Amino acid sequence: MWCISCGETGYRCFKAVMFLVGFILATGIIFMICEQESSLDRTINAAIALGIGLLCGLLTMIIEVVGLFMTGVHMGLFMAVAVLIVMEQFYMPSELYIPLLITFGLCIVFALLTLKFQKECVVLATSLIGGAIVTSCSDYFLEILRMVQYIYDRFRLRQSAELCWYSWVVFGVWPFISLIGMLVQFTITSRGYNHKD
């Protein structure tokens, strides 16, 4: 339910969205690092990631500039997903630095754009976040995260299992939900509201 709320009313719930952005990004990254580098149990890795995610979520909620920057990083990460999936249809990079540079470059560009055009970029980012969460949940229940694993493999340059047509239908939910979120936010929920007030 929170993902629908994030996609539809994200800008109006500015502080909550800032917390969510910091929490999700930090928890995901720290958990992946702990899984790769740590010899601890998965439950302990999850607890460590949740603790750091909670701290980062509070940081992004309290310090507005950090929250806006991280929101832009999130949007850049989602744009990198789209670029890497489209790029793979025509060219499969052989060096790991190519997806890393694409991701890093897009994250920095969108983070700076979010600092400059705050309202518009927060609306776009929250719509993308809401759509991505709905898509991930659908993928979990329908295919046990097959599409998420495919996306993760694009960043690591690993071969993935061939996706079925319904995997792409599940992936197509993301832009559809995101567009609905953008329309609702630009026309209804963000109209007449400014997070600086």
C-alpha cells in the first residue's frame, strides 16, 4: 500500500518520501555488500542493513539537501536500469566498468537536476519509486524475483535465464504505474503545495 501512496502522493508526503528514499537505498546497498563480503548469517546481515538503512533514512529526512540528492540518485539508478536493458538488446559490454560508469554518470546527473528542479524531479522520482516497488512485488509473487535478478545481472555482466513474455509484461507495469503516478501528482496532489513552506 505504501508503494501506491508513494507513487500517487509522493510530493505531498515529502518528509516520509525522503525517509523512504534513504532507507531503501542504504538498506539495499548495505545488504548486497554484506552478502558478498561478510561471513555472518543472512539474518545478521539483514539486521545490519536495516540499522544502517534506518540511520540513512533519518538523515535524508532531516537534512533536506541530502534527501533531494539521494532522490536524484534513486532516479538516476532507475534510468540506468532502463539504459542497460535497452543497451543489452544491441550490445553486450564485456567490461564491468561500462555499466558502472553509466550508472554513476546518470546518478550524478539526476542528483544535480533534482537539486536544481526540486518539485518536478521529486514528483518524477517518487512516481518511478512507486512503480518500481509495485513491479518488484508483482515479480516476487508471479516469478519469484526473476525480473529483478535479470536487472541485477545487467549490472554485473552475467548471463541470465531467458525471460518469458510475461516477464516483460511484469516489467511493463513499471512505466505504466509510473506514468499514472506522474499524472496524478502533477495534476492533483502536488498542485498548490510546496515542500519549502
